[in-house]
Amino acid sequence: MAFYFRYNVFMKLKSFLIELLKTVLTSIVIVFILVHFILMPCMVQGSSMYPYLHDGDYGFSFIISRNLGIRRFDVAVIDIPDGEDKLLVKRVIGLPNEKVSFVDNKLYVNDEYVEEPFLTEDTETRDFEVVLGDDEYFCMGDNRSVSRDSRYYGAFSSKDILSTKLFVIYPFNDFGMH
């Protein structure tokens, strides 16, 4: 009888451990797939996207939307190509093979005025002009006077842009898609 009891306990423990291992491994695979192919956790650092995004905003950015195409004015998470160990959160302003210029605080793409409705009236952008190559994107922060962006790093390639569209989950007053 004691042998049967020990055997039964051992079998239940073995069954429990196998189920636990299956659950843990399944969870790891799901998280791996989510973080590498669908979405990535992201935190805004600094005030370069103010007032649209704030320092410390935390959420998820969508890898899958980036793979569907990078569009003008998308909020993008960018891996800095010079090896700094941080990610940038900026807005896509210029697309491949475009001429991007700012004259008197106004954006021109291929010499046509493009409105930036997300900017506040007191945003100042110094005049400049850049012509983008085949796989180059010009990205800038909304708070132009403090932003280190393509004006500092140069244009980014599509492989530098890891994801687009930021969904802020914390703090709750910034909750939502950006």
C-alpha cells in the first residue's frame, strides 16, 4: 500500500512538472514571437517628442506595422546606427528619394508645402534642405529645438527603423495609440 501511495504521488508530481514545463516553454515561444515579429516594448526618453509624447511614456510599438510600410508622420522607434545603446522615438518626415526642406518653419517635400498638424505654434525649425536616397528616411522629434534626430545622425535606413506606431499604456493620462 505504501509503495502504491508513493508511486501515485510521484506520478502526480511528474505530471504536474511536465505540464508546468510545457506551459513555461509555450509562454517563452509566444513572448519570443510577439517581441521579435509583432510588437516591442518601448519607453520614451527625453522631451524630443513633447507635447505629443512625454518623457517616461511606456508602451508597445508595432513591428508588424513597420513591415507593412513606413509612412510619413509615423512615430518610429529607431536603432541608432553609430552603436549607442539606446533607441530613439521620432516622427518620420521624409521618405526615400524625396527632397525635404524647411523654410520659415514650414515643411516642404519635393518643393510642395506639407502641413504638420501635430506641431504647436511655438515650434521652431531652422531652415535646411536634404535629398534622400533609395533607402533613406528623415526622422525628427516634434520638439525640434531639443531633438537629436536626422539633423544630427543623418538619414536612417529602413533596417534602422525597428517599429512604428506607439501604443502608450503608462502613464494612463497618455494612454492610447500615437
